[in-house]
Amino acid sequence: MDKCERCSLSNYNPNYNPLHLCMACRAELGLMKESEYQHKKRVRLTEAELNKILDDRQRVQDMQEELR
């Protein structure tokens, strides 16, 4: 794995990516399919963010049940 030439923070696979840019930089520059970027964002969720999403989902389900 090599470092991104634009941000020099993220790694990229030179065999898969001839642009020498990480996924985040490729997405910012519009050089990536939206589906690829959405998948990458989903993978980067922290445990706290995931728990918040699950809590919000549960709260909505509880409110829907109360309305029935």
C-alpha cells in the first residue's frame, strides 16, 4: 500500500488504483462512482455513530407503535 499523493494520509492500492489517490480524494474530485464512495463511508462508521443510528431507528419504531 502506498500513500495518497493528494492528502498523503490515506493508503491506496497501486495495483487497483493507477491515479495514486485514496478513495476519499477520488470521491472529492468526482473520479469515483457514487456507489463506491457510499460503501466506503458506510465502512468507516465508528461504533458510536452506529449506536446512534440504531438508537434513532429504535426510537422511531417506538413512536410508530405508540401511534397505532
